[in-house]
Amino acid sequence: MRRILLPFWLRRQIDADAPDGVVSLLTYSNLVTLLALTVIRKSQVPLLVSEHTIPSLHALATRRRVHLTRWLACRMYRRAAGVIAVSHPVAGELVSAFRVSSERIFVIANPVLSSPVSLRTRSPAATSRPLQLAFVGRQVPPKRPGLFVDVLRELAERDIPVRGSMIGDGPLRERTEREALDSGLDILFTGWREPWWDAVPDIDCLVLTARFEGLANVLVEAAAAGIPSVACSRALGVADAIVPGLTGELTLTDSPRDYADAVMRATSQPLPSQETLGRWLEHLSVKPSTTALLAAFQAVVDAAKT
């Protein structure tokens, strides 16, 4: 009876502590299913689970109780017939921290784009108007919206005309609005808009200030929209979603100074042509992602037969 009740207790802890509800639901579903198959010892059903974040970094952003989730996942994920990782950093953690065999890991990126066709093309930022920077996402601690304000302040202190747009809501919005008001910066708070790249005209650069990402979909969307991006290399999961020097720039540290330097580099040159980026964007669209997922299913089924 305790084995059956544990998942329901676990879900309350995850939902209460996790900063992102999507991640909590995914973790809950994975663990409940794995626990169920453990109880039904005679079951021969192969199970393929997926992980969309870097659990060790995710745990740092949560309260202590949710660490039980990671403890269970470290012991249960290796029992799955296969594990899908949305990026190579996620796969690396599954091998090193969760001890999942690399032979049972499938790296399949999110199908970010409905098609590999670019949404639009852009030219370098115009010098006749302020730089228009955008923050896109939930205003929660792991996304660090306050750092976006600090980056704008750093640019303003360099006498670079700059404006900001924060596209998204969240529990930190009120605090961020106060910081923007106190700093005297020109920042527009739009709330969530879809598609976000049409929320504000003439976005010159997307600034991703997140502390960690599994795969930063927004970086891919920005590339397809012809908008260069800046993200911190320490976020790890951004590595599969940005092509440094082509679709944007990576910072070495998460200091406002490094971000400001990267913004100036990213906005000084146009994005590459559709022909140059086409195959990379295609890799992150629906058709190849679906093909890879079906192939992973088949591999798990074939392995179960041997």
C-alpha cells in the first residue's frame, strides 16, 4: 500500500517546490510509471522516459524537499528501457549522475519549429535608434529577469541608447518593474504574447539570462525569426540551441559586462542566410524529430525482444 501511495505524496512535493510546472509534471509521470512497473514485477512492457532539464542545476533552484525527486530519479531512471534527452548536456548528466547507460540514451531535440523555413530575415541593428533588446519567458528566479535589467543598465552606462521589452509574466514581474522604474531605464512589460517575436517591432537581440536550460527553444525561434541571441555558456543546455558566431553569442560568465559585450558583438553583423542555417533549423523541426522518436521506439522494442 505504501508503494502505491508514495507517488501521490511525491507529486505534492514536486508541485509545491518546482519552479516550472511542466518539469514537475514530467518528473512525476516518469517516476510514477517506473514505480508502477516495479510493483508489477511480471510486466514485460519496455518504458521510454524523457528528461527535459539538467536535474542537478534544477535542484539548486528548488527547496530541499524536492531533492527527494532527484534521489528517486537517480535510482529509477536506470530501470527504464530508454531515456530521451532533449540536448547533449542533459544526456551527459543522465550518464554521469544518473548512471544511465549511454547505449539506452537517445538525444532528440524538441520539435521547436513546425517547418525549417525561417520566419523572417533581419539586417544589423540600425544606428539611428536605440538597441531593442528582449527578454522572453517566465519571470521566475531561474530565469533571472533582474539580470536583464542589469544588462540594460550596463549598456546605458556605456552611453549606448537601449530599450528593453520583457515578454512574459511570473511571480517576479512586480519586483522587476520596480527595478526598471528605479533605474530609469526604458523597459516595456508586455505580458506573454504569441508569437513573441511579433510582440515588439524591430527586436535587435534576444537576451537569455536563464541560469539553466534543457534545450532553450526560444533561441531556435529567435534564429528562425532572424533575431540574434545572447546566452551564458554556463547555462549548459543552451549549447544545442545556438550557433556561436552565426545565430548569436555565448558569454563566458553571467556578469552584466559580459552580456553587454556579447550583445554588441551579436548586433554588429547580420544573421546568416536561410541557405546557411537551413539544415540546422530543419534538425529542430517537427518531421526529423518525429522520425527520430519513432526510431527510438523501435530500438527499445527490438532490444526488449533480445
